[in-house]
Amino acid sequence: MPSLRLLGFLVVASSLLAPVPAATAAEGPVVPALERAASPLRTAEPGGDVGDLRPVGRAVGDAVVVGMGEATHGSHEFLAVKERVFRYLVERRGFRTFALETAWSTGVRLDEYVVHGKGDPERIMREDFQYTYALNATAENLRLVEWMREYNRRHPRDPVRFMGDDWGYTGPELYDRVTAYVGRVRPDLVARIETLYRGLRPAVPSGEYQKSYLTRPLSERQEMASRTGRALELLESLEPRGEAGRREYAEVLRHATVIDQTATGYGFDFADPQQVAEAMRRRDEVMADNIVWWREHTGHRILLAGHNNHIGYVPEDPRKLPRTQGAFLRDRLGSGYVGVALTFGQGSFKATDPEETHMLTHTVGPPRTDSNEHTLDQVRYGRYVMDLRTAPGAARRWLAAARPTRSVGTSYPEERNWFDIALGRCFDVLIHQDRVRAVDLLS
């Protein structure tokens, strides 16, 4: 399950839901209908002619947030096509932020590089993309960040931005920014803030910090969450002055909010399956809230990159993740949010072994014959985009039925890697590729 693995929670889940019976619609009349709805994509790689991306632009329409998913975290083509689409949306549709399913504090560090050229992005990725976020440390993501920096060199008055929407790790930068701000505007409160944040500011590498946090007793983790909540209340009581002051205050307040999100998220009892489900639901709600805050704070149109199970509207397994980020974003933004699934037929991906001890390259063959991917592979294009909302009737009926659909998280294999998903109910747009290869991890 991607969301559980992404948080590194080693829990024993309760019994899984019984699989929904696979739909049995005949492929014969469906494939031609799918082909009428499909538009071929020239390549997954960024650069060159972008005329084939016009159907993507039409599907995006006036949306202010476009979520692009992935069936695995560790396949090159998923990351490449996201960068290609992002470049197109920046240059042709006015998008200005790339949001990644990663820690907010890492986003702050990478944004400093993208906008101001501060820091070394490869070093930032090596330092922050550990354990929970290890599959983000890729040459593909580094290339994207470097392109964003180069774009900003050419457009300094209208820069693109980078953000992380997650809270699985909060680096020392946020604690330092909050404390420094309080020191400037209310120095008498610095000692109080430092006391409330005692023992929370990371002093060890990111991966070690994440692992050690969960070894703390539940009562200690909950006490830490209580302190970050009181620190947030203290920040909320301050009164900024002037427009510049209000903007800086809003950013600092968000940093304090994310610090509290992290402590509260780790404050659940992960030995209790019901608490696990609530923690997962809250995680997706918080990620959605961070995206909406960024949208309101910057006014930017955003491409959000995450796993299919977060981007879509219906969770793979509601007993583990009751409600998705995509569903929360649709609640908040209405038609201003568009969810795009990325699926594949066969190929390779990076993921750890089930014990999360080694990062491996895994290869899978053609999809099972009762799956969505088996039929999608019958479409004559090797790579294509399809607006599921405007597909012909026969295709829409096929898309409305739940079938096994492949999903791989940060480890493989898991108890289940096929989930019954109705693509047309879960997503607005689909990009399917018949073959993928593994990402290039930073060595």
C-alpha cells in the first residue's frame, strides 16, 4: 500500500477487503471506442515538438491544480512525462508551480534553489530524500529542478516555484525560520518557542530521524504533538504589520503548521488498524490543504505529482486509506481540480524488497488478462492520452466498471499489487504507456 509504505509505518493491517468481482465486458467493441478517444503521444521525454500535448491542454482546461499520478514511484517514463507536461503547461498554459509528494521542508530548500540559485539541488536531494522519500532521489527529478532554475534565469520576474506537500519529515530549516521570525518580532517569546520545540528539530540525517521517531513511546509522541500545537497557537496570536509583514507571517505560520502536521501525524497509535486508517486519511487531507494554501498564497496554477492512489478520487483500499487527496481537492476546488492517472503495461521499476532493506530493480511482464491494463494495451498506440470524461459511450461504460489495476508503492511485492479500480470514476484523464523502465537513482 503506497501511503503506508511512504510513511514507513511497519504495521500489521487488518484483513483485506474481498476483491470486487472483475467486470467481464467484451474487449471487441471496447478497443475501437477507446482508440477513438485516445490521442497518441510522440514521446515521454521532455524537449522537441509539443503539438501532441494539445489534447492534454484541452483536458486541463481552466483547472488550477492538475494532479498527475503514477502506478509506480520508480519508473522513468512516469517522471519524464510529468516533466514534459509541466514544461508545456508552464510555457503554454501559465502554470507556475510543480508540487511533489515529498516533505514540505524539502520543497522549501529546492524552491530556494529554483528561484534564487541558493544551495546544491543534488546535495539537497541526497540529504532529504531518504527512507520514506528515497525514490525521489532520481536523475529525472534533478533534471526537472535544473530546468526550472534555467527557466527562472530567463524569466526572473515571473518565476516557477517548487513545493512539497507532505509531512513525513520536517527538516531543521522550518524550526530555524520560525524561531528566527519570533526572535525579530517578539524576542520575549523565543525561549517559550524553543521549549515547545525541544527534542523535535532534527539533528541527525533525514532517514535516521524518520526511523527513530516511530521508536519513541506513543505517549511521548503525543506529548510532542501537544507541544507543537501550542507553538502554533502562539504563532497565531501574533499580529503582523504591513503587506510585506503579513506575507512573511503567512509563510512562517505555514511552516509552524507543517511542524505540527508532522508531530500530529506521528502521534497516532499504529498498532491499531482504525488509527492507521485515520492517520492515512488525515495525511491525504493535510496534503490537499497544503496544496490549497499554496494556491491561495501564490495564485499559481499547480501541477501536483504523486501516486495514483493519492491523485484519484476513489482509494484502492478504503479500509487502509478511507479518502484520497484527490477527493479532498475536488471538495475544495470543484472542477478546478483535474486528476490524471498514469498506467503501464509491462516493464521495470525501482522499489525496495518487502523488508525495506535493499533497493532493487523489479521487472513485470504483460498485465493479467482481466485487468484494465490488458485492454488499454490493445489500443494501437504505444503511448497515449485519453480524456475519460468525453470518451464514446462504449468506452465510458467500460471505464465505469471496476477491474484489477496494478499499483506499486515503495516496496515490492506487497500483499496486494492489484486493486479493483473503475478508471472513469477515479480519474478524469488517463495517460497509458505500454512499456516503462526503472528510474535512474542518484548514485
